[in-house]
Amino acid sequence: MLVQSKQKIYTLDEYRELEETAEFRNEYRDGEIVQMTGGSINHSRIIRNLSRVLGNLLEGQPYELFHNDLRLWIPRYRRGTYPDVMVIEGEPIFNDARSDEILNPVLIVEVLSKSTKNFDQEDKFRFYRSIPEFREYILVNQSEFLVAQYIKNESNQWLFQEYEGEAATVSFAAMGVQMSMNEIYNKVVFETDETELHQ
């Protein structure tokens, strides 16, 4: 008979202490510590492009962009996660007066991978929606020119918009700026069915 061992439950302080010296980033999921998987070169390129171009577009405006080395804390679900890109309006609000956990992004961007796509589109989006300031969610497909966008309107309803194809331009509604698909996907090389077979 197989006996399943009980998984250790970590307090938030234990997680924070472990995370300060961890070689790899880990998410905190209400007592569970989950190691984050490494990203592909396309994933890294898209984050770099978004950080550089979007960061420049926001220069001189009351926004600040952070990428995936700053932790977001989601109080309602007791989750600590590292979004690929976050934008904050005004000053960051820190959790427990810590400088490594913020609470108030207006925009979150996730670059989708095969292993995280469903979680990012469903559960993670549900967790993010509990953040009062949060009003725009962008999901970037790293395998083709395809961007999904969710915008919260004044009635607190989430509206869906999709951008497809190389000629499209993505409007970041929360900040009133735009990026072309070519800017988002600069230097990204899409895999073909043939290259996927040889991996």
C-alpha cells in the first residue's frame, strides 16, 4: 500500500526567508512553495522587448514598470508570484513595509508557455482580479503573433480583445500607449512543427 507523505506547510515568513537565498524563484501558494520553471529564449526576448519599449513609452508619466524579479503579493488568496511584467501607477504599495513585495499593479503581462498557459489564463487571472488597482491583463503568445487583452471597465466588467498578426498594434488601455507586434516580438524566432519534432 502506498502512503502519501504529508506536504510541508510554510508560513509566509518561512517562505520569505527561503526566497532570500534561493537559487531559483519560487511562488507561494497559501502555505505551499512551488518552484518556477525556467523560460525559453523567446520568453526572455518578449519580456526584454516589453520592458524596454513600454518602459520608454511610460517615461515622464506617473507609471513605473517592473519585470519578473519583483514579487506580487495577493492578500485574498495568500499568493506570492512573479508576473513577467507589471506596471504601477503612482507609488508602489508594499506588503508589510517590505521592499520586495508589492500590492498595487494596474497592468500585468504574462508571456504564455505550454506549461503555464492554462494556469495563467484561468486561475492566475482570477487571483489577479482580486487586486483593487488591477485593471488590465495582457497574455502574449510566444509561438505566434497573438496577444490577448482583458480590460476592466467602469462597471467592473472584464472586456476581451485579441490582437493577431504581424501588422497589429496593441493598445495598452491603462496607460494610453501602444506597441506594434514587431516591437513586442523583436528577434523572436517562432518554432515550426519541424523544429519541435527535433527537440
